[in-house]
Amino acid sequence: MGNVESGGIEPPKLPPLDQLLPAEPLLLMGAGPVPVEAEVARAGGMVINHLGPTMDRLVEHIKQLAGYAFQTADKHILGVGGPASAAMEMAMGNLLWPGRRVAFD
């Protein structure tokens, strides 16, 4: 690139980007890093393995709270760590048996 004196291209006269973009945080609907609200960032900040020891401790804690909530001393409260589909599979497996007819909408 040559300089202006030798017939080079002058830099464009453009306003700074902060004058073009709105002051509030942007929601960019494309791939790549995008700004998010702090609350959203905190919610997505920690992931617990649903098959790991942290989830086992959490499930045990919830089982104890469920015993209190349902006012039972029964130790056979089932707490299952897994995706939401695990709960549906467990429920369907206990409600249905071979030969049972089911209608889905």
C-alpha cells in the first residue's frame, strides 16, 4: 500500500462503531459468541453430569426433601438421575405392560 503522497488510497472516513451500534446489549441471531444477560450466563455456567457423584448427592438430598414433603418415613422413594426422558420411560414402563393398548395424540 502506498501513502497518500504517492497516490495511495486514503483511509475511509467512517464513524466509530459505537456510534453505529445501539447502546443496549445486542442479540445476534447467528453463530459465534454473542452477549447474553448475566442471569442467562450464570444459568449456563455449570453443568452437572447426570450420571456422576454430584448428581447422586443431589438426588439423595431431593429424596430426603420428598420424604418430608409427602410426610413419609418410607425409604423406598425413587430418585433417578438422568435426562427428562428417563422419567417418562420409567413412568411408561410402570403403567404399561405387553399387550396393553395405548393411544397417542
